[in-house]
Amino acid sequence: MLSSRSGSSNLIFDPIRETIDSFLITTLKVFFSNNNFINSIQKDLNKCRHPQNQPCIISSLQASIDQYKKGLIINTLPLRQSLAALYQNERKFTLDSADWDIIETMSIILNAIHIKAIDFPCGIQNNDILSISCNEACPFHMIFYLGVDENYTCECGNENSNPWDNTNMCQYFNINEIFEDYNHEVSQNMSKLPNFIIKEKGIACNSPSFLNKIVNKIEERLSNATSDSCYLDNCHINRSKITFRLTKCPEIYLINLIWENNNPLYIQVMLATVSISSTIMIDEIYGIGPKIRYNLKGIVFYRNSFYDYAYRNDDKWKFSGLHENSGWYELLQEITVLKYLPICLVYEKTPLNQPYSFDVKIHKIMFVEKLAGECEEYETVYGSRVISTEKKVSGLFEKIKKNNVEKQKNPDLRSLYMKSNVINEVSLPVSKKIQRPQTDSSFPSIIDVKSSSVLKEEKKVQQNSSYNQKPVSEPMLNILRVNSIIKNPSSVIEKNPLSSVIEKKSHSSVIEKKSLSYDIEKKPPSPIKKIWKCKCGSENIDSWEVCSKCYQLKPGVEGWVCEFCKTKNDSEFLVSCSVCEETNQKAFFSDPNSDEIIKSFDLQNKPKAPIKFYDDYEPSPVEEKKQKAQKLENPNKKPLEFFRIEKKNNTWDCDCGSSNINEWEICEKCYKTKPKLRDWDCKFCKAKNPPENINRCYKCYNTKNSISGKNQEYSLCKKCKTENRIYADTCESCEKIKDQDYDSIEKNNKSEKLEEINADIWECPKCETKNSIEKNKCFYCKLVNPYIVPKKYQNLEEKVKIETWECKCGKINNQIKMFCGKCYEKKK
């Protein structure tokens, strides 16, 4: 069951349909986790006015919402029947099959919502109808629609923009891209190591390098996107750089992870889940767009034709087979053991100052990687999965462990131990555990001598003796008991109920007491442990050089902490981390002059050779003596001066960090324009262009330094005799309006123009785009068709009769049509 956002009710589905309709149930869980989606469905969409034999998608969805609001069991059968009836000819969503794509299901339901919002029958899935804009008024385009423009810039200077489809709802990503530099043997070797070695020593593993890898790969792929094509047909270069610009940021951002293999390795499933980012900035992914933060809200998992949805509530994760207080660490272990494939990431828009973090230490993630290696070894040896495919949960995390219960009841247990000057073994690392005094095998140690039954009896005695006092917690009793042992060890031996048993075994209680007191005097308890307090308020043991909460260095310690794997690096590793090899970040470096220090080293952490200029030249003592001797011999002769090189700033630095030559107006790495560029005048049409138009003029579309236009026709102005472009309405010199007698068409070209008119298409003289004869304007540059002959010349060869009418959207329709074929507006 999945709790709603408000937490007032739970999603309860028919258990009979849970297996065969898992793709549909998971879809509703994703939709119903957003209250705006539910409210907009009930508020903006009316009841379906197109009844059919089978219930339609909208009516079935509204019925499910009503059941959810009333806290009833949600029946998915009507929605399943409506999908099967819609795709009956294609035999999709048949009632006896469970293996259907959840992304396709979500897309079909959202498209039906869009069609219903523009007042069309919701049972029609037509591309022409789907392309009609609703002005972002439907729940689909308000919450889930991702609008992106692809901008193509060819090396020839041509630019073209191509928007993504109007039905786009997610970002697609092939998960195999994160396994390009994956080392499987490293993860397999971890299964043979104990946990304390993995935690204490720098064991080679794959987990640190896979953190946030999915989003990083998407950013890398989009920033380096290219195309071997050009929009111009006569281009001989055909190499275009693709940039992206956000036009619509969704409220729910989806990333669809595509798996080529439905049965990958356990380690691959674990690393794919680890590579999920807890928070993202959408403008960093697409380059151009508003600065908006998205936090991870849920993950859709897939396993043997069964879908399930992991949902986050604050810092707790809700998933089948997990207890109510489970976190990201428990979810990682559950999906690793069951081999659940993450196929869809659900991100929700959130304020910039509220990023979400998994808050799991790196050594715990390494433990899960070791667990994946153990499961892999089991499957190799026994030929079967650790958990059979029939089971939906592992049963390992259904109950809370006792240690976690005590921590929840006493969150300040660690600080309580610190304040009482007693070192708790749980809080110390493995290498610094308390070494107990070695005693004789016939005598138990002081602290271990009490069994659990004895502790219960002491607790009952304390409750009976002080029934009026407030109860004392068990951890506090342990602290007080240890303190009393340290102050008076003999009191423990005298009050010990097991002293009779010890006397029978040793045959001498006196000898036993002497031996125990001797051990206590010989091995006193460890002294008070020193601690240091971080700026964040966390208390750490003095031997720890990094804060366990905020990962800041202890005052006075040199080095830096890696932002990705949280490893403390010494001063000899200045540029890259010694474990994950990520570059150093300024915020995690202790030296305030970190920028200058890092620039003096290369990526291999080796110091760069200093750059010597002749301005800084200082002659050696021998050369000084020679110069003085030359002055004494020839006092009138000027001394030899060294050739000086002026230091000129011949480069400019881009925001991406790349250095470019001053003559370059575009960064060679990120293709951004050089800052502080001035406007420039076109040498051909004299138009003033902004700095962004680096290659071509926005008016005549000629290159920046071109004096005459290429492949263009001209008309002669009768007033000033200036040659103007054929599509210019006014003279570019004297601004005289073009002659109404159609002087732009020369007499020797009239026959060619009429041939173009009689053809089915016409080519735009400005951008060379081929358009339909029904279009009065160019599809790309919106130029008016210059081949339309005025009324005076229509009878020269053949009259063109086109009985059409033009809609507001620009579509040319036949006179017999009463509705526009593009926007479905009625003819006026």
C-alpha cells in the first residue's frame, strides 16, 4: 500500500488484480501521489459525454479517483477494459496478459486526458488531434509535459530549431551507458572480505564512482550532442552542433531507464540504483532554462512482468517488504536481493533551498555491493536466484531491528555516553574497540558476569524499591552500573547473585574475590576519551579527522574531503581524489588559497613547471662580473640587454572554463558567444545585428563579411537605381516602396516563374525551403511567396484558380471544408 501525500488515506487495490494489473496499479500510484493531478482531473475534466459499450478511459479514471477519495478498494478492471477496447485491433492490453510497458500506459492515459480537455472524444488516439495545443490547460501539460527545443547549428552557419513532440512526458536514457567503465571483478572480490575490513581500509570497489552517474551521463550526452546533417539541402559540410532549451518545466519530471537485458547481474542492478541522484537541477541537464530543483519522490521497479513503486515520505521509503521506518539503505538491500530493475525515476519540483539527500555513508553502500557479489556467487554455484521469482518480498526487512528501536527511543544515546565519560563500543571504529582485560578462564569478567536474567531481576528490584520515582531507561541503568563498577569494584562481587555458583566452581570465594580484585587493579578501565566539537554541533572522537555528520575537516588538519566519496585526502593529492579520482572542489579544501594551489598541479597531482618570462630574469654572479668588466673596458658602449617579450592577454576565458583565442567569437568547447561583443553592421544590407548573430545577418541571411548575396535575384529601384533583393518590400537605400507593377519579376524570367506556379511546390529564395503551393508563406522563415503573380499578369499564360480560405492559424483549406484541418476552427 502506498500512502497519499496528505497521509489521510491509503491506496488499496483489489488483491485479485494486483499481479495481472501491476503495470496499471503502479501507474495510478505515480499519478495519485500528486494532489494537483487529482484535483485538476475532478475540477477541469467533466464527465465523459461520449458513452460507449465499454467504459472510456476518463470515466474509469474518475471512478478510481472517487474510490481513492472515499477510502474504498480501487478496482482497476474498468480501466483495463477501456484500454483493451481502445487497442482491440492491435491486441494490446488484453485481459489475460500482465507484461505491458508502464511508460506506454502512462502516455496513453495522459493523451486521453489531453484529448478530453480540448473537447474531443477520449477514445480517439489521433496524431492530428494530439498535435492541437491546449495552451497547457489540461492536467497532462500542466504537470507532466516536458517541453524542449533542439537547436541545430551547422558549421556552414545555418541554424534550425526543432521542438520536441507535444506528447513528450519524460527523458529517455539507456542504462547501459553507465557500465562503460565498469569492472565486474572488483565487485566479485568484495564478497570474500569481512565488513570491518571494507569499512576501515580503502578497498577497491565500484560504488563511489557510480554515485549520481545517471544524471551526469545525461548531461554529458546532451552537452556533446551532434548531428551529421544540415537543414540546407545544398550544404557540403553536414556537421551540426545540437543545443537544448527548456520551454516548459514539468511539475513531475520523469526519467525512463531503458534496459536491454531483463535479467542482468545482481551487481548491475545494485549499481544502477546507486547511480540515481537524490536531487537534480534541470537547467544543468539541458543547458538553457530556468533554475529549478527537483527532488527524488519515487522509483518504479520491474521484476519478471511485475511492477512495484517505491515512494518517499520525508526521509522514509515505502515499499513492499519494508518496515515503516525503512530508509534508503534498507531499500537498496531489498531490491538487490530480489533483483528489482529501476525503470522510471519520479522527481518532484521543490524549492531551491530544500535539497534532499539519501544520508547514507559510503561504507554502507559498499556493504550492499558486497551483498550483491554474494548473491551473484550463490546464483553461479546453485543455478537459481537467492529469492525465487514467485515471492514478491524477501522478508528480511519487515521488522525493525532492536538496535534501530533503541536508537529511535533514545536519539541522543551517543552524546549521553560521551557526557558520562564512558566509551561505548558501538560508537567506536573497529580498530579502536575497547580491549577487555584478560582474566582466568574459570572466572568471568566483571561486566560480562551478569546474564540477562540477572539484569531483569535487578530491574524488578529497583522498580519495587522506588515505585514512586520516575522510571529510568535501560541505557541509563547500564551507564550508572558501569560508573559504580569503576568507583567500587568490590560492591559488584558482593551483590552478585551468581556468587554461589562461582564458589562451587572455584571452591573458594576468598580466592575468587582476590583474583577479581587483582584483575581490576591490574587492568583499570580506559581513561576519559577526548572529543572535539565541529561547527555543525556534532561531537567526534579526537582521533577522527573528519566530522561524521557534515564531513568537514578537524581544525588544524591539512588536506581536503572529496565531495563524491567523502574520502579524506592528504596534501599530496591536491587535484584529484586518491579513491574515486574526482577533481578537487574548493568548498572542501582547507586552504583559502586553494585555486592558486590547484592550478599549480596537473591532473596526476604533479607540480607544473613554472613559466619563466624574460622580464623576471636575474643574471648570475658570473654574468654580473662580465657586464662590469665590459663597462670598464668600453664605458661608452651600452651593455647587452636581453630581448623582452611583452605579456599580452591574447586569450579570453569562457564560463565553462575553456580558454579561447581573442579572435574566436565562439567558445570551442561549449559554443557560447564571447562576452562583451558589440553589434555589427551587415556589409550587404547594412542591417545592425546583435552580438548573438555571429555568423549570418538576421535580415538578408548572408555571412558576416559577405559583400554580395549568393544565388539571389535583384530588382532595380526606379528612383535611385539600387539593386535590391527580390523579396525586399522597400528599397534598402532610399526606402521607396516597391513598384506595384511587379518590376521585381524580370521579363526574361516570367516563363520560369509561371512554371514554378504551375508546380506543386515552390522554393523559398531566402532559406531555400521547399513549400507546398497552398502555402502563401514560407514554413521556416515566414517569407511571403514571391512567385504569386499579381492580378495584372495572371492572364499572361494561364490563370491560377485556387478556391481556398485561410484560417487564423495559417492553414490553407478548400472552400468546401467547414472546419480548419489543423486547429479545427469553424470557417467564418
